[in-house]
Amino acid sequence: MVPLAGMECPTWLSVLLGGAVLLLVLELRRLWYPSHRRPPGPVPLPFLGNVLQLNPSDPVKAFAKIHRKYGDMCTIFLGRTPVVILNGYQVVKEAFVQSAVEFAGRPVMPILEWFLHGRGILTAPYGPSWKQQRRFTLMTLRNFGLGKKSLEARISEESTFLIRAFQETKGQPFDPQFKVTNAVSNIICSLVFGTRFEYSDAKFQYLLHLVSNNVRLAGGLAAQMVNMCPFLRPFPGPHQKILDNACEIFQFIDKTIQEHRQTLDAENPKDYIDAYLLEMDKQNSNPDSTFSSENLQACIADLFVAGTDTTSTTLRWGFLYMITYPDIQVRCQQEIEQVVGWDRLPAWDDRLQMPYVEATINEILRFGNISPAGVFREVTKDTTLRGYHLTKGTSVISNMTSLFFDPLVWKDPNHFNPQNFLNEQGQFEKPESMIPFSAGQRVCPGEQLARMELFMFFTSLLQNLDIFLDDKERRPDFSYTSGLVRAPHPYKLSCQTRPQSFMQNAEK
């Protein structure tokens, strides 16, 4: 190595060493002596932050430990980035509901920015594009059935396909993951693509595998390292597979859009894609319009991924709890029989007469806790919360575990128990802190759809099938994988048609 011109080697090394020391001093000052008062937290290491103190395989325990030590608001560093954690419902409510606009942002996540580029809805920054895309999406989904009897009929029909797929296993153990994922995905596909896909469709099964893998990989260690150190993105590693998978998913989306362009009937739009293409033409002369082919692709990806993986993961947790606690399964079935019988499938309005079933589904959402850190928020402008100054761009996490396992709120927080949602009269009662779909400006736009799917798929299957473990001595595994969602490890269950069921009556 040639020393810098005009410098002897020892002098050059001294300059480098002095520069490194100066950088370290500036970093320590930034971390330990900030210019404003921020919430307390564990002491971060220079450049690494608190990553060595956070167990990526079990963030729930790490957040619980930090909560116990530092209280309702605390700060951790992911690399050089400060992240404020909100613990407990009251402070989450103060931020996300009472100061909704100030906490409506989304931080840039380089691993997702790689292919989404800030477009769409889920990860888009707070601003005109996000507002236009979200408003249009909610309106269009309502037009195509969201919250209406027509969508309820689609879910009922899909329930019969899923029941038959379970029955075809003829009592043999099987992994329910992709049958359930296919069923749930078909509902959002019917709204977005105008079609459903058979469970035997190998191409669609492959697409679901891509989605599942990306949800897992995007929350993994390699992806988090790229988020903290974006310069790592071009280097080889598991994160490269995320981009490869995303490219294939977007190829499927783009092909579907092109097919819709060829068959588009302006007088009779049949689904979300048709409606969006017509809106693009309508807004073509509007300089403030954010409707574009790129935004359409991103919105479809958001709806397809978010509308598939979260609900199917929750159902998989639900079936795991039912085979673990057969007494709860039997009590749910008894209530379904009393209210519905066997002459029809359960309807959405039946939930009003099924307090125990409704309590069980909400307990699945609570105890499954599929998004223990929520989805990251970002402060949109300088603000204060409980005396702490949060600058624009500060990342914020809502610790959902602190809400869902608070012993001051729940009767039996550390066990799966539907009684957590029943009052002394046996009526369904939901605590204010039960917000699995978040709150405020960024509340999940698909909450109504997800709740309808969870109720109707869950009750339809239990009405017609008994699900169980073949080996009654073997305890189910409640360990989980930590990706973008907290999902159960693959497991197998068995099922048999109940002595009386709607499906048997329908076939007579």
C-alpha cells in the first residue's frame, strides 16, 4: 500500500487512527448524550446498537425484559437507528389514536424498498400517494363485496372446498398449511383477480410457497442486517432470495394485469384490477394523480400477501389450539349446533349468538400474537409523547405482547383460555386493548375481511369435522418461526367427518 503523497507511513497511520477515534467519540456522544430527551433504554454499543441484546429468534422475550426494566416508553438501537418501543395500551392509544397523524408514517425498510420503492399501501410513507391508494382500495373492495352478502357467499362456498380438501385425506395425518392458505388466498384473489385457484393448481401452489418464504425471510436475521446496513444489499446471502422470489411474484402480477387490459370492459369492471385500470385512464390528465402501473403492481402485492398470510397463519394457530384443547373444540361445536344446526353453513351474523365461539376466535388472535411488534411506524413531524421529544423520522414499535398479556387486563393471560373474553354472564366482552389489527391512521384496511374469514372458515370446519392428533400422548409443538409474522412450525393433524354435518346433508 502506497502512503498518501507527502506523508510518511507513521504520519498516515496516525491520521487514520485519529479519524477513527474522532468518529468513535462522535458516535458515543450521539448515542449517550442526545440533543433532546428521549425514552430510556439499554446502553447501545457504537455502530451495533442493541442488536447483541435482542434475540431475533425470540423477540417476544426480549421486548418483555426491556418493558419490565424501562417502563411504558423505552428506546433501543437497531444498528445506528433509534427505535422507540411503546408498551401497554394507554401509551399506544395516546400515540396511534390521539396523535394519529404524527404516528402515521412508515420507516424505509431497505429489504422491501428494494422492489416496492415506497409504492403501494402497506409500507408506503405517509403522504398523498398513500392516501389516494388506500382510499381507492377501500372504496373498490367495498364495491366488489367487502362487508356485503355477496362476499359472505364466496367465503361459504370456499369453505366447502376446504372441508372437502380436508376430507380427501381420509383420516391420515396431513399438514394443513397450504390447503388453508389456498382457501384464504382465494377470497382476496376473487376480489383482486376476479378468480379463484384450485388446490391442485401447481403453479398457484408454487406462488403461495414464494409468498410464504418471503414472509419468513424478510423477518429473518439476514434481512434485518440489510435493513440496518443497506450497503450489504448487493452481497451474496439469504436476502438475495427475497428479491428473486419478489421478481417471480411481480411477474405473475404483471401477467395478470396484461390479461385484464386485453379483456377490460369499461361498462362492467369485474374486479379490483379492472377498476384500477379505469381509474388510471380517468386520472390521466390529473398532475396530482398517483395512479400508475407501478402503484397498481405494489397495491396488488400488498393485498395478495397481507390478505393471504396473516389470516391463514391465524387459522393455523387456531387449529393447533383446537387439537391441543379438544374440550374447547367440543364446546365450540356444541354452540355451532345450537345456533346453526346442520341444514346450512354458519353465516356472519351468527357470531352475535355465539359468544363462546367469538371468544375462542379472539383468544386465537390474542394468544397467537402473530405480529408481536406490530408493523413499524414512523413519526411524521417533530412531536412529544409523555414528556419525551420524538423527532421527525423516529421509528416506533408497538409491543403487542404488552397489550395481549397484561395481567391487569386478562383473567388468564399466560394460557389459551376463551374465558378471557367472557363476562360473568357468559357474554362476549372485548377489552379496549384488543387491537390485533392495530389502530389509528394505519389500522389494517383488511380487518373486516379478515374477521369475516376467520369466523366463517373456523365455524364451517368445526361444524363438519372433528380435528385431532393421532397420537394423543404427543403434546403439540407451540414453538414458532419469526418472520414478518409469528407462525407455528409445520405440524400435522387428522380429521374425520362428524356423525351429523352440513356436508353430509347436502350430499343426500
